[in-house]
Amino acid sequence: MWIKVAIVVVLLIIVVSLFSALFFLSKDKGTGDRTVKALTVRISLSIALFIIILAAYHLGYIGQQ
């Protein structure tokens, strides 16, 4: 059960990072590097979430019911 909660929390953080990148893009008008940093965080979290899901499936924490 805790793995499902962790997945949802990480997904919410990914969405927040995406919207912060959108905010920085509109505020900086493309001159700053905050948009790139926010998108880098989003990509890193997405890759980490994918690895966590694969590991949880391999270890038997999640699977077919």
C-alpha cells in the first residue's frame, strides 16, 4: 500500500515541477535558466519513478491482482 502512495506523491511532484516550468517560461520570457532547471527536475523524477516502479514490480511490492 505504501508504494502506491509513494507513486502518487512523486507523480504530484512531477506535475508541480511541470507547472513551475510553465510559470518560469512565461515570467522569464526565455531569458533565464529556471525553466531548464525545472524541466530537468521533472525528467529526473520521471526516470526515478520509472526505476522505482520496475524495482517494486521485481521485488513483488506491486503486481497483478
